[in-house]
Amino acid sequence: MRGYRALVVGGMVLVLCFVAPNPAARRASAEHEADQSPPAADLLWKRSVPLPVSLTSSPDGRYIGIVAKNGATYCFGDNGRLAWKVQIPGVDRVVVSPNGAGAAYAFLNPTSTTVHFITPDGQMRWEHKVEGAIWSAAASSEPGCFAVGTGERYCYYYTFSERRQRYRRWRLPGAPCTTSFSPDGQVIFFGTWQDAGVAAFDNKGKQIAWSPGQPDMLYEAQLSASGQYCAVTARPNRTSPEVTVSFRNSRLDDLWTQDLQVHGLTDDISPGGDYLALGYQRVIAHKDKEIREDRVALYNRGGQVLWEKGGSFTRWKLVALCPSGRLLVHDEGASLYVLDRSGKILLKRGLPARVRSFAKTPQRNKIAIYCGNGELCVFAVR
């Protein structure tokens, strides 16, 4: 019997040796492999498009949606093929589902509060009028599922297909500045104003978490692709250099917070939630003049600044954070850069013209950039 037990225990130990590591270990391994791989910004496709007023990616990165200045709404699929084009007067935003369906709307327009739903083959199948101006919207990883937040403090959760159109709505703590889904599409995160803070609800409308913030601040919440961490920014509802940046877990517990005196803050959280990048302008006094310097900084999950660069000779603007902690930035010329975790330039790539706007995929493995020559370029990056 003792020999049998020893054999069983030995077998279990052998099996455990081949069991996949836990998620944190897998993520660390993936990041290590990504960090060892050569940097890349490879052009996947490009095509000429009208000037977009908004540019977005589907949750899986397969589709790119744009709304042009002339009101035309486009969805592009693999290799830049046109999946559909529709003309909807007054629309200036669109979110796109992994199956190619879209939800188009007018942003912050109290006289235009209709959400327009488009099928994957480009048919206008449903229109729904909501209560209040539309402040934010998001597409779920579940095909055909969308969330729309309004200034009347409502979330509308939609399930849309060619055969069925349904929605439910519920009250939010405040007006939703941002709306985003967890990777599995089961939880929706909101950054709010008025009753300011960050909230999480399941897709049936049950509140899961609420972290109240400072009054009269606009809160924006950006969830990592892993769904484990959240970057939160809060800024006054007025022109001011005051901004607060915090790093939280998915339960909205505050891991660290920092107050900054900067202008034009943008941020990005890495897919695994291990890094946070900030882009901003800092005012520098020079004799009788004030000069705004473009700067970029990289933080780790513990809130430590790994590097910060900027000034007259490195006028970089933040684009995105790769899974490895590498950073994508662009300059005011027509160049895209890949930087390592110490801020060293690993790769410089010329673009057809200056960057006018861009959209990031949740996994940060692709970037869609609209250039000043009228070309929409999609790059694979690492």
C-alpha cells in the first residue's frame, strides 16, 4: 500500500510539473517573450478615406469604423476591405461589434438622441431613441451587444441581431463620461460626472462596485484588456491644468494616485495592466514667456516612474502601450516610434503624412492611423 501511495504521489507531482502556470505567470512569460521579440510597426493595409470626425476599433481589432465629416459612416474589415457604408445625417460617432454590426449616434447632442443600428452587411435595421444626450458608448466582445450612456444618467444595454432587437436600461450614479466592457462582456465600467466617480455594473443592471470621486470632476475609466486593472483620470469641468491619475484593480480599489499640474493629458494602460503611460504638456517658464513642453512618462503598476522624456527636441505624443511595456509615440513630423521600457528608441518608421487621429485595438497589437494626406493606415505593432 505504501508503495502504491508513493507511486500515486509521484505521478501527481509529475502531472503538476506539466500543468500550465497561473494567469499572472502566463502574462509575465508572454510579456518576457514580447520584450525579447524585435520591435515592429508593419503596415497591414492602407486606403484613402474622407476626413474622419471619429475613428474606432472593434473589441477584437478585426474591424475599423469611421464617421466622416460629411456624415458617411464606414466599416472596414480585413485587408482594408469595405464591409459597409451608410449615410446617417447628424451622426458623428460609431462603435463596431466583433461581427461587424455597428451602432452610430450623435455625441453630446440633446436634439439628436437616436441610436442607429447597422447589420454586418450594412443594412439599417433598427433605430432607438434614448432619454438624454448620448455621452458615451461601447461595443461588447459579445457580437451584437452594445452599451450607451446618456446625460440623464441612464445606461441602455442593447442586444441586436437580424432577428431580434432588445434593450434594457438602468440608472447610473452620474452622467457617464466613458463606457467600457470587461473582456467577457459581462461587466460594464463607467467614469461619471455630477455624482462623480467610477462604477461597475453587470449587463443586467446590477451595481457591482462604486467608487465615489471629487465633486464636479469628470472621471474617465480605461480598463486593461485583461480586465484586471483600471486607469482612472479625473479633471475639472473647466479649463485647468489640474488632473488626478489613479491606478485601480477591477474591484475599483485604489492602488495608487497622483495629482498632476499638466495640460492635455492622455493615458494608456497595457493589456496586462502592468504599465501605465501618460502623455501631457507641462508649462515651462522662460524669461517672460510660458512654453508648453510635450512629455511622455511610463509608470509601473506600483506607481513608480520608469522614465519621463520631453522637451524641444523630443516632442513626442503618446499613441499606445504594447503588452511588453514598449511605447508607441509619434512626433509632429510624420514619424512613428517604438520605445523600450527605459525610453530608448528601438524603431522609427516614416508615415505618409502627419498623424491626424488614431484608434487602438484593446490588445494593442494593431494601430489605425489617419494621416494628413487622407490615408487610413493600419499597422501591426509590438
